[in-house]
Amino acid sequence: MMISERVPLAALTTLGVGGPARYFAEAQTESDVREAVEYAQSRNVRLFVLGGGSNLLVSDSGFDGLVLKIGLRGFEEVGGEGDNVDFRVASGEEWDDFVARAVDENCAGIECLSGIPGSVGGTPVQNVGAYGQEVSETIREVTALDRQSVQLRTFTNPECGFGYRSSIFNTTERDRYIILRVSYSLRRGGKPAIRYADLQKAFAGVSASPTLSDVSTAV
């Protein structure tokens, strides 16, 4: 893994402002993530983990530490029970790309979460939700690297401590874990969720039942 210096951060955020990182690296593998954590520890510098760059405002003076851009990629179907299909998705994948793929494969559970910026790794952190759905309804497991022990740990859904826009990852264990991959359980052939008032209004008077694609497009 290459460590660069004085790398501008503005282009890596949705707001497009901010100064440089003193050190910068992009992790393509889980080993890269571990190496970055050890690098920061050995030099006693702060470590900031960067995902999709949404909801992030960087100071003009930049960040005096190591910024680790999560570039892990991968998407696979890993079985499931009955009509449920489990997907294991790397944390660096774009969230909206995963939603679109799930909808294309006729898998229900996250169709109302279309259009949300950011990466997969950020979704369990704040229990991303919109239009009557939350990712906590579909997450089976979260695999993360413990920045203290530099060891992997897998969390079950209850262990994530999900609440409204919260989890242990942004409350009691904030800044301790770097999320590497997330497993979601979706329903093949399931009906879309039309619980939110705006969605109900959008489909009022429509004779045919809306599809997952219809709901995703409406959102």
C-alpha cells in the first residue's frame, strides 16, 4: 500500500472543499486497512477513515494525520433461507449501486433507500434510513477491524446496537472499528415497502401493484 503526502481532500468530498491530508492512503484490501492502522499507530498520528465523502466538511488547513480512503470492492450472493437471499458487500462499494442491483435482481428490503450518497460501509454506522425503511431491518452481520487490537471482529445484528440513525459504531464504540464488509438479507420476489405517506400518495389510484423498480424510481 502506498502512503502519499499532502494529498488534496476537496475532490474526495461531495462538498468539494478542504485542504490536504498530511498522509493519505487508499485501501484496496483488508490487509491494506490493517497496514494503515499500524502505520498510524507506529508514528503516533491521527487516523481518519474516509468513505464516500458525503456529510464531510474538511478544514482549509486539511488534516494533520493519515486519511485512509476505503476502496474495498466486492459483491456476492452467499445463500440464505427460504425466500431470503444473503448478500455480502464490501464497504467501499457505492450504496446506491447496491440498491440498484438488489432491485434489478428483484430482492426487496432496501428499495426505499435509493439515491442516498455514500458507501456501503457507512450504512450500519448511522443505521441509514428513509421512506419507512432502515438498513437495520436487513443487516445480518458487520465485519470490522478493531483499531485497538488490529484484529477482525464480526458483529451480529443485535450486537450492532441499532437505534434511530445510530449504532455502537457512532456512539459507545465511535472511532474504534473500521467496517470492512456488510451482509444483508433481502427477500427475493418480496413486495416493496409502501409505508411512508409520500409513497402512498405517489401510488394512490394506481390500479397495478407497484414493483420494486417503481418504488425505487419514485423515491
